[in-house]
Amino acid sequence: MYWDVKIVKPLSDYRIYVEVEDGRKGVFDMKPYLDFGVFRELRNEHYFNQVGIQFGAVTWPNEQDIAPETLLAGMQPASSDVLEQMVAETPAKYNIDASKSN
């Protein structure tokens, strides 16, 4: 569907970078949710970094997820510092061999 997430990457400060099937891209800040219910577990940075996609939705292993309409309404454009952080962290954080790019 048009709101299905195709890429999600954890960022610093409890944010996630998201790309949606319809081409929208941006950053969603999870900090406002970390004091509520099942989202409290996301305060653990190691656990937070286990973010993934299941059935087109942003999820974590213990079944926390973000409603698509909440995600799309709260996404902000990715700033240059976010994009720089992703590039700098990609080889180590996502286990990608940077020497094989290009």
C-alpha cells in the first residue's frame, strides 16, 4: 500500500529514518512516546536499535509498532546532519562493507 514502510533505520536520540513506498522520506521522533505503555521498553538503546519492518509497518521484536497514520503525520524532512549520521554509521552499525560500495 502507499503507506508501507520500505526502509527504516535507527538514529541517535530515539529517532528513526523512514522511507515509504510512495516515495516519502523523513525522520520520526520516538521520544514523545517513550514514557507510555509498551513504548517504555524502547528507552533501552540496544533494543531501540532493533527496529524493523513487518507487513509494511515499523516494529520492534516485542510487537511495539507505530500506526501508519501517526508515522506519516509526524515525519519531518531529513536534515543534512541526519543524512551525514547515516552515512558515517552505515558500515559499522548496519554491517555494510563500505569498500564494496560504488
